[in-house]
Amino acid sequence: MTKDWRIETQAIQGGYQPKDGDPRILPIIQSTTFKFTSAEHVAKLFDLEAGGHFYTRLSNPTAEGFETKIAAMEGGVAAMATSSGQAASSIAVMNICQAGQHIVTASTLYGGTYSLFANTFPKMGIEVTFVDPEADAATIEAAFRPETRALFGETIGNPGLNVLDFEKFAAVARKKQVPLIVDNTFPTPYLCRPFEHGANIVVHSATKYIDGHATSVGGVIVDGGNFDWGNGRYPELTEPDQSYHGLKYLEAFGKLSYIVKARVQLMRDMGACPAPLNAFLFNLGLETLPLRMQRHSENALAMAKYLEGHEAVSWVSYPGLESHKSRELARKYLPKGASGVLTFGIKGGAEAGKKFMESCALIALVVHVGDARSCVLHPASTTHRQLSAEQQVASGVTADLIRLSVGIEHIDDLIADVEQALGKSQ
Ligand code: PLP
């Protein structure tokens, strides 16, 4: 495998490398455990003195195939697959942030992540400060405390669709000596590679475009290998771990230490591991990811332009549109396309929005995005309903907002469906 391959080649040829007589395709190793003959060998595996699979909660060959490929596509050094995108975000933060510590995050987040940060982390003693991602660097810096351990943001906010100002966020993170953790679910590494713009850790909901066919829930954490964990602020990586007889992760594993710790400590203890079949499907999904992301982006741009000219639509938000507030950032960070999700405001507010959703025939009402099939949703009454009105506004949701995840069907059929549904909504 070569690091120089372009992302389209990594997507097909990266990851699993069969040897003579091996299956050509990454096999589904549907086995909880792995057989050994020597007690000494097993002891070495448990002590992390030898590498290898011994129990699927910790690692599995099918998951490894997916992890190696996505790490290569993101340009990172290592990855760990998880049972969901939520597990990926939880572990990514908890790996370096404990009770009594704190993170700063852009407020424009997926509803589940917002809730994790606003409700669950504080109950566990991890405090979270939400900042307006459009605030200037000094304002974002002012949210930091001595005990702040990470800065978090989404490359494209869901469903606000603001593009992260990597230059600003990465500069703040660097100055404050914390890693920038980026949720890259919407662009995928085909449209944006956050490590090239100063991010240090990437998380994904693999459930979305990586799977691409709405078959499996899963997530992944990728380490860019570009953060100095030895800067004195992350003793969990530099000081002895008593649960491994005093192992020091950074000393023992260097650039791989963050992912090794996430796996052998948090995955061991919390168990949010991926099913081998799901890892197989994510690996398969990655093969066509570049092609699908091109088509999603083309279709979404055409749909956004069509909606902009429609009399029943009061506004359209898509980072590929000239009128979008993040247009300059999209030009800089998403030059190949702005992915498949757009939002628009329907005249007649929440009631018209509900009628529109129910009138779509080809486009399905599902709580999902990033599927090859087009999907529609009214977030205020669904994904973001647990949030207060203020929290909804802070995360970019308004009552008239409709979210369309534009699939890879023929654009003419999609526009015809939207046309008839808009007609029925007014
Ligand atoms: N991040 C983003 C941007 C998402 O859209 C989602 C889910 O919609 C998640 C994270 C959570 O992922 P999962 O549903 O796989 O737990």
C-alpha cells in the first residue's frame, strides 16, 4: 500500500491487503474471539507487548480493514471504529478529558452531540462551553479555562450548514495547546481532509455517507498524528496507566498512543465496539464514496438553485450557493463540492413544513441523512425536539426549516417530487 495514492485509489485499494490464497475481498470475521496455543503469547497480547486480535470488543480483522482504509483516506496515522457516531464523539473526548475538566465547542452541532455535551458530559463532571463559531478568535479564546482539554466543531454543521473556519479554530487550539477535534461526517474525507487544515482528531458518524446505503449504525475516530500529547497537559498519555502495569502510552506507542489508549482502555471498559458485518459494509461503502460524494454535491447544488427560485420558499441554505454565508469558507475548504445536505425555509412555517414532508412521494421522511436515497426532515419537531427553543436557535434550527438530504437519484425526478410537494404545502 502506498501513501501517495489518490483518495479514489485508497478508497478501493487501501486497507486490507490480501496475501497469496487469501480472500480477494475483506472477509467478515464473525468471531468473538481468536485461538492461541501458548499462554505466554496470550499474556503478551494482554500486556500489549505483542500485537494481534484476541477479542472482538478490542479489535477485529474486519474492523481493522475499515480502520486502516479510513485512516489512509483522511491522511491520519490510525483509526478506531465504534458502534455509532455518538460513541466516536464520546470516546474521542473522554480519551483526553476527565471529570473536573472542560471542553470548548462550536454551538452548531448535530442534536445528539449537542445533547451529549449539554446534558450528559456535565453529569459526568466534564463541563462544556458552547461558542458561536462565527465569533472572533479572541471571543473563542475567552471561553478557555486552565482545565480546558479540547476544542470541538463540525466541518459542516448539522443542520445549520455553516462551514468551520479551520484557520481560526486551529489557531486557537494551537495557541491553547489543545487538540482540535472535528466531526467530518457531512463532507467525508473526499470533500474535506481536516488534518490538512490543522485539525488533530477526526470523528465520523459512519452511519451516514461512509455506509451510504442506510444499512448500519457506526462511527470512527481517526488520529492525525499531529498533536504533541507530551506538552504536559495530558498525563493520561504520559503517566503510568495502572490498569496496564504502569504502561506509559506516549512512550510506548508514540504517534499511535491516542488511538491505542482509546482502544485498550476506553473500548475495553465501555465496549462500544463495531459489529464485524457493519465494518464490512462501511469498508464496502468507502469504495464508492468518491463517486457518490461527487453526485450528492452536484444534485444538492442543482436542487438548492431550483429552490432559490421557488415562490413557496423564503430562504435556502447550502454552502455551494453564492448566497450562502459560508460561501467563502466553502470555496476554501470544500473545493470539490459541499456535500448532499441543504436546508430551506418554507413559507407557512411549521404547518407547511409538515405538509411538505408528508407530500413528498419519492423523497422519504426518515430521521437520516447521507443515504444514496433522498430524505426529508423537519428537525425542530424531530431530531432537535429535546432542545429548548434557545438551544435550537443556537444550533441553527428554526421552526420553518426543512432539511433535505439529496440522494444520487436523477435530479429531474427529485425536483419533480419537490415541485409537487411544495404545491400541496401552500
Ligand atoms: N455527527 C453528525 C454530524 C451526525 O449527523 C450524526 C447523526 O446524525 C452523528 C454525529 C451521530 O452519529 P450516529 O447516529 O451514528 O450515532
